Amino acid sequence: MNTAYWNRDKETLKGDGLEILQSKRLKWTVRQAAEVPFYRDLFRSAGIAPADIQSVRDIEKIPFTTKKDLQQGYPFGFLAVPMKKVVRIHTTSGTTGKPTVVGYTRRDLDNWSELIARNLTMVGLTDDDIFQNAVNYGLFTGGLGFHYGAEKVGMTVIPSATGNTRRQIEMIDDFGVTALHCTPSYAMHIAGVAEKEGTTLPSLKTGMFGAEPWSDNMRKILEEKLGVTAYDSYGMSEMYGPGAAFECQERDGLHIWHDMYYVEIIDPDTGEVLGPGERGELVVTPLVKEAMPLLRYRTGDITMLMEDECPCGRGAKLARFSGRCDDMLVIRGINVFPSQIEHVLRSIPEVGDEFLVYVDRVNHLDEMTIDIELKREYFSGELSDLTRVQNKVVAALREALNLRTRVKLVEPESLPRYEGKAKRVVDRRGDTV
């Protein structure tokens, strides 16, 4: 395997050298976190001081941080720097209508683009490549991280964003695009439309897909239909964004950049730290985040540290992710919690007590349909009244979720009732592609 490195020294650092660097950066991160009131209170309640954390071997003294903690700090409660040093803000999904706000300093953005440059170089891309970035540009972190990382490598970047699929295909063909970044479901859609348009997208060689779960079967189909070598990407806004971990040319697990993240795998029920080869919840401590440092952040994602050395020479890999330990859905790359949907529906007077979410894959794209009971006094049966309420609900959900949903209004008391925990979601996507 021919392996190129963007930063060979850092990418291949292991053993004592890696532990020394991680410990140095952890001490800096703990001091940075002490600028955040939440962490000052956390240290006090745990009976520890920043000086008690001298190496990564001390990290288990620190309690976990959760997404709920971040949401309670809305909007800027987790910033460790003055606002004038924050040069960009992104947000991610919130479970009760309020998003998680993530701030970035110039140094943070440089670190993030460094991670992406490593990823792109690792899979064999160079400044000779033409890169089409068909992901969301905006408050979600999908687009801009890869954009700046690709520019750092020197690639020719086409910021096509999402939508207008025929135009996306035209650009791939006309501009000679060699590398594509998007969600795997959108890549399947591109492939289907390209087939109808009568093009095989011959210039494409590399596909980078992430932001939602996808199977090895789907990888095979994407590679067949698009003529690419397909690579998996992982990240979240709390870790800068996409690209915190990435497959190398072995395509057997994802390299997470250990000089920038300290990784633990825990039992999600007990919090016990697990060893390599044991599957559990990923806990991440970013080691270089300036604006918004985090300590032992529980991602909710299920994976494991792989035991085998990778032939590419880089550090320990994470296995491909197998699910979540909470009820979060990933729809077209956007995180959606049933509690978000409930929060929206409860604010609409016409909506009744129950709702049920169906998630399907239609033409390779995720589709979400919500059956919603109307209150009896609003269920007149008149088509104009039902259409008015339906449009009102669709608009409210789109504003809150940044996602198009299909809404079906049903009669009062027609949906199932549960004595225990309500079953709000029926995910029918399966593992068929």
C-alpha cells in the first residue's frame, strides 16, 4: 500500500512519545476548561483541582460531560475565551428546541483544517485533484471543515453544497471532478440520477461519505455505481466537526487523530472504561480545542478500539460505528431526537396527544413521515382545515429540524397507547444497502 502523510511525525506517533504529548496537551486543556464555570463547578464537586491532572493516567478522576450539559449552557456558557476571539459559530441539534452552540477561534479552525488535510492525503488525494463538496454549508459543520482542509492540500474545491442533483452531475462531468464528499444516501441519489441522465461519471475516483450510518453493502453499491473507492468519515460538532476520524486505504476501521483527541471506550451503563476489542460508548477529550474545551465527552456512539496494528503505520483505529446508545436518529446527515419532534408538536394547539415517526429509505434517500393525532375539536374532516393544519405542522418541523418531513394527520385516539415507555419511532431502513 502506497501511503502518503500530511504530517508524518504526528500521524505515526505512538507509545511513550504519544503519551507525553497527550499528557502535555491534556494539562493545557484542563487549565483551559477551568475558564468555563461549568467545569469549575465540576472540579469542585468532584473534589479535584486542575493541578491534580498531570497525565492521561489521571483522566478518570474527571467526571463525564454530556450533551445535556452543553445544552444547559446555551448559548455561550461553554466558551473559554472572550467572544472577540471567537471567529465562527456552528450549531448542532438540540433535544428540546435549543441547539448546542460550538465556537471556534482562528487556531481551532486551523487545527480542524489540519485534520481534514491529513484525511484527504491519507486516502491518496493531492493538489492535482478536483474536489466537489456536496454537503450542507451553514450552521451545521458538514461543509466548511472539508472545504478549508481541501484548500489547505491545494485541491481545486467546488462548493456545490446540497440539492439540484442534475446540476451536481453536470459539474462532475464538465469540471472533471475526481473526488466527491457527501452523505452516503445523497451519493446513492446522485448515482441513480446519473444513470437516468446517461452518464457514468467517468472522472470520479474517490468518494468520502459520512454524517450518517452506512453499511458495507452500501459501500459496494456506491463503488459499483459511481466507480469510486469509498471511504468512511466520522465526527461531530463537539469535536470540531466531520473528519475527526477517517478510514485509510486499508478501509478497515477509522483512524482518530490521537495527538488531538484522547479516546476512551466505556460501558454505557456503568461508565467503566473498557479495553481494546471491547465494544462500548466512545468518550472523547479534545486536546487542542481553544474556544470550547471539553473533558470526557460522551458521544453516544458505539464502537471499539481495534487491537491490530494498521499496515499504514498510523495509530490505533476505531471500528466502524454500530449504533447509538440513545434514541437519536440520523436523517440525511442531520441529528434528530424524538424529543425535538415532541417539543415542536406540543407547541401547536391543534395537535393531540400521540404521534408516531416512520423512517424509510426511498430512492436511496432517508424519508421521515410522522403520523400525528389531531385534537377532536379540530378534526372536522374538511380538507381545507386539514391542509391548513398539515402545512402549519410541516413548517414548524422544518424550522426546528432544518429537515423536510412528511406529515399525516390522523383521527384522535387512533395511534397506539403504551403503559410503559412510548414507542415513538419505527425505523424501517434496515441494513439492506
